Amino acid sequence: MTTNTSRMKWVILVALSIATVPLLAHAAGEAVPIDRQKWSFAGFFGRFDQNQLQRGFQVYKDACAQCHGVSRLAFRNLAQKGGPVFNEDAVKGLAATYQVNDGPNDDGKMFKRPGRLSDRIPAPYANEQEARATHNGAYPPDLTLITKARGIEYHGSLFAHPFHIVKDMASGYQEAGADYLYALLTGYVAAPKDFKLADGMQYNKAFPGHQIAMPPPLIEGNIKFQDGTPATVDQMARDVTAFLHWAGDPKHDERKGMGLLVLLYLLITAVLLYFAKKRIWASAH
């Protein structure tokens, strides 16, 4: 009887602990509601839109590259299948406009040379210290894995949370980082009258704490898409978010295609094993 009572106490304690964590986070004002968006690359069958990735790279290059790098991305990735698929000669020309460090040469010294397809896209700053000095102590993060490093919080009922998780697993939901980044880029609004905004900070309804040092990076009219798509803030935010989501997973389409083939293989194998088992046991009886 005593053992059962002790177990019941532990179950209640664990349940209360689990319930308290989200409540404390909400009370602290850390949780910010983020709406889910529709993406071409979402779900098990989702694929990237090549035109959107090309526009997204243009937005990154014209509006983000001055402060943020994509140092894990190589120039050759921009011409590979499954990505923006730019013309290879055009990518070579783009790479040649960058000066990259190389060496040592025969004299043992480092030197600079024009970029090549095999080089990674250089960051705008040599190191973190230079970046912070340029931005009054703020550090612009590298954006290669930004959608992998960010996410959104659940805001529903605690008891419905397990069903929410199962639903996300069943639908293959992996776009939380993309949803957050889109919300951040489109979340610049005027601060409420009762909100005290620190000097040099911008109000953003999607950013935790609502104060961010980065000024609005997307301004309508600053970019003209080559395919004629209207460069609204919403469109630019969607395109650059898609590009950065791809940058964090350049093999996304290939990976999903391989996953579907594996599932098909396992299904066929399971069917063959079922009929083989049925035949063997039929002969045994």
C-alpha cells in the first residue's frame, strides 16, 4: 500500500513539473505566437521552387549579405540540382567578384585570389570582433542554419499538446524555423504607446521581448526581381526565407526523394514477406 502511494506521489509530482514549465515561460512573456505559413517545401512530398530560391538569393545578396554571412554554403551549391540552379558560368562570374584567402604559397605566405566554384561564400566580416565593432556590440549571426536554429512554441492546451506533437509527426512538419523567420522579417511595426523602446532598438512583434537591434532589412521598392514578380515585403520575406531554409539543407529534395523510395522499398518487402509467410505456413499445414 505504501509503495503504491509513493508511486502515485511521484506521478503527481512529475505531472505538476511538466505543467509548470510552459506556464512559467508564458508568464515570463517569452512565448510569442507565430502563425504557420504554407511552403512549397513543406510535408513529405514538398519540394523547393527554383524560381523562389533564385529570388530569395537576390534578396539575401541585396538586403542581407552586407551584415550576415552564409559561410557553410559554397558557390557551387547555387548551380546544383535541387537549389536555385543558376547558370554555372554566371555563378563562376559571381564567385570571381569575391576575394578569398588562400595559401600558403611557395614563400609560405597567405594571399588573396578571386573566388572559385569550390569556395564557400565569404562572410562580410573577418571575425566576430569586427562584426560587433561595426554594429555597436551587436553580432549579426550567420544565416546558413538560421531556420534550423530557430523554432516556434506551442500555445494550446497542455493536455492537447501530445496530440499536437503526433499531428506534426504525421504531417512531417519541419518548417518551424522558416515560420519564425518569416514572422520576424514581417514583424516590424510601430511600438505600442505604453511600450518603452530602448535607444537604437526596433520594435518587432515576433521577436522575444519585442526589441531587436536589426533595422527592417526589407523595404518595398529597393529590389527589382528579374522575373517580374512584385517585390513586396511579404514576397521578399517568403523568398529569402525559402532560400535560407534551403541553404541549411541543400540536399532537402534529394533526401525526401530517397526517403520515399526507401518507404516504397520497405512496403514492397513487407508485402513479399507476408505472401512468403502465408505460403510457407500453408504448406506446413
